[in-house]
Amino acid sequence: MADVANDLKQRFEWAMDVCLEAYEVLPDGRSFERSDADERAIEVFKRLGATVDVIPPASIASADKLRAAEPGLYEELLTRKIRAVGSSFSPASATEFLDDVLSVPH
């Protein structure tokens, strides 16, 4: 199993790729457009990926503890927050993202 930081980087990259691929080709056949939510999410995922390396060790340890104790819950919380990025959730950093995930009562 990948460590928490590498896992987050991979998830942020994957989610950004999903948003990059979510576009509609315009009638001219050469142009495309994405939804506003996907455009916002792309920028947020870039920022999150760029800030994973500065997540405080205490936050990483807390996430690792939750992942080991309750892997299903950990997965559900991460998935829910990743899906919210761009529409109702726009964290300024990977630390803010992870702290928000960990703040959900469990």
C-alpha cells in the first residue's frame, strides 16, 4: 500500500485527469469546452498536488492511523472530498484537504 502522501498525489492526478477529459467538442470539430466546475477543479487539483510534500507529519500520521484502523471509512471520506472539489470544496492546499477529511467525525 502506498504511503499517504504518494496516495494523495496519485488521487489528485487521477482526479485532475478525469476533469481534463470531461469536455464537449464544439460544432467546429476543433474546439472544446469544459464545465466551470471542471475548470475550477483542475486548478484546485494542480494546487493540491503541488502542496502534498508540505503536509505536516502529524496530519500524515493521523491519516495513516485512520487508513489502518478503518480503511473503508478512509476511502469513503477521501472519495467524497475529491468529488466535491471544484463545486462545493476548494481547499487552498493538500494540508487543508487532508485536515478536512480527518475532521469528519468517525
